[in-house]
Amino acid sequence: MLTYFPSAQALHAPETEFFRGERVPCFESPARAGFVREALLARGLALREPDTDSRPVLAQVHDARYLQFLQTAWDQWLALEPGNATCQPFPSVWPVRTLRSDVEPLNFTARLGLYSMDNGSPLSAGTWAAAKAAADAAASAAARLAEGVRAVFCATRPPGHHAGADFMGGYCFLNNAAVAAQALRNGGCGRMAVLDVDYHHGNGTQSLFYHRDDVLFVSIHGDPRTEYPFYLGHADETGQGAGEGFNLNLPLPAGSDVARWFDALEQACARIDRHRADALVVSLGLDTYAGDPISTFALQANDFSRLGQRLARLGLPTVLVLEGGYAAADLGLNAVRVIEAFDAA
């Protein structure tokens, strides 16, 4: 399978995040990509750098004000105080409910809160470069499908499916899956399907396509009543306006077993079949693995081969975009299992 691996991902390397109220080393780290790279190279897969500029599509997916902030956020942080180069900025206030979000504050911390859904997307000096490279990989994958390639894997970080039109969250800054889907639409795909199999609901992707009937969004994830992102991902969210009926959430209780997860996958695939999509984008979160430190599903290594086989049977040109997966040492092996099974099928 053709694979994109942006070397610029290593530039996004924040040291700490907040977990259960404590400051801990980041789960979403360059080491994740390192394990994926090793596993891919061990299977003889050639790794490509992105070759398509995603900026035209980013302007369709994300708000201009948000993109401008994200591109300059680190420089703004340094301008406040020279010593900030050794510190990480975190938001501490958010414009919830009755507070206004239409006026951009002058205060940097307030701006950071304006564009953040949580304090779980720590910034570093290379965040924009890494996120942009990941989006470039997604756009590159779409370009290859337009040329007739059957499937492309984007081994990218930071992930993207929690990022909305004007906000970051859950380690995500730019929505790579949405970039791939929109780029494919721009290239002539009449109907798109996005399947999110990450443990956590792809709230950003849902919000981006919720009013559209040309992009079907289907997600299998932990029940948002107990699992992040908490405030989106319920089964009664089915789309609005033209998008009514084009959003399918399949939330599962924390700790759901493998049989229940694959039953949900069959429901997802059946809905994608009915959509008669021209192409498929998969938000390939691998944090459904039993060994993942921040998730509670129980998929084992061989189950990722089964996933790859089932995705291939959909018979669609497919972009696989890496999302979560924080059992870092096993992440690359699980990704390879999906890819090899897809190719074999």
C-alpha cells in the first residue's frame, strides 16, 4: 500500500499534558510515529513525503481566523516573554454558553481558549509545521486516489478527528480525515463516506459534515456519557438540514468486547454500502487495542487484520488516516496488520 510518512511530524514534540489532574508526559508523542515507521519499513513499505499542498482545502475545512491563529500561535506565545520558549501554553478559560466567541480577545491565553475545546492539545514550537505536513499527506493521498491508486495510508501525527472548523482538541489541530474527504470531493468524487473507528468519537469530523448529504459520517466509539469527548457522539445525532440521515453514531459502553465491536462495524459497513460512496476515508484510530492506556475496548492484535479485511470488502478507493493509539510500542504492528490484511483482501 502506498504510504505517506511526513518527517515533519517530529517537530510537534510537547513534553507534558494534563491527565487526571496531574501533569504527565504526553501520550501523543513522536515516539508513536517512530514505532509506526519501524514497522512499515520492516515490511518493506516505501515511505513517501507529502507532495500536495493542503492550503486550498484547509481553507474549505477550517475558518481563516483559526488557521491564522494556529500558524502564529507559538510566535505569539514567545512574544509575551522570552522565557516562554521553555514553557508550554495551556488554555485556562473558554467561551462557554452565554460568553461571546465572535470577538477575538487581545489576550493570548484568552485567544488560546477561544480556539480550544479542552486543555488536551499542548503546543510546541513545531506544532503548525507538523500539523500542516499531516494535512498535506491527507491531500496527497486524495490526489493519488484521483489518479487511480486503490488505497493509501497516511502515517501521520498529530491526529485530526477532534479538530473542528475553528477549534483544536484531543491532540488534534487540523482535521486530516476531513481534508482527505473534501479533496476527494473537489477531485470529482460525488459521494464520500468517512468511517471513524477510533475509541473516541470524531466530534470535529461530525461537526464539519453534519449539514451535508455528500459526505456520510459513521463512527464507532466509546459512549460519550462516560468517554471523551463527552459532549458529542450520541446515537440520536443523525444530521441536520440536507445532512439529515447522513450521520450515524454507534456508541458502545466502555469495556465492550470484541464481538460487540465487530457487530457495530457490520452496521457501519452496511450503512456505507447504502450510501453508494465513490470513495472512503477511514479515521484509523488504533486505541481500541486492549493494551491502550487511555481506552477500554478489547481488540487484540489479530482483530486489526480482521478490520483490514472488512474494510477492503467495501470495495472502495480508500484513504486510511492514522488517528489515536497510545500503546506506542504496539501501534506500528497494529497499523501494519490493518494494511497487510487490506492489501491481501
